[in-house]
Amino acid sequence: MQDFKDLVRAAIDDELHAVAEYASMARMVESEVLRAILLSIANDEACHARTFMVILELDP
């Protein structure tokens, strides 16, 4: 069974993977609008990863 910290680490990995995927998708499209949307989503995921990193640090 996974403990809380294991789950948070997994969430960080998932968020960082999503950042890479959305950034990759952004490089594939020609539309500046679609690129901006995908990069915005990637940024949101990066913020989630940073939040989980803080959570990991704050949990004793």
C-alpha cells in the first residue's frame, strides 16, 4: 500500500509528464492560438507540480 508521500511523488511525476506532453503537442501545431492554449495548459500542470512539491516539503 502506498503512503501519502508516495502518492504525492506520483502526482508530481504525473504533472511533469503532462507538462512534457502538452509542450510537445504545442510544438506540433501550426496555429498560434492552439499553441498558446496548449502552453497555458502546460503551465497550469507545472504549477500543480510545484504545489505538490510544496505539499511534500510541508508534510513531516
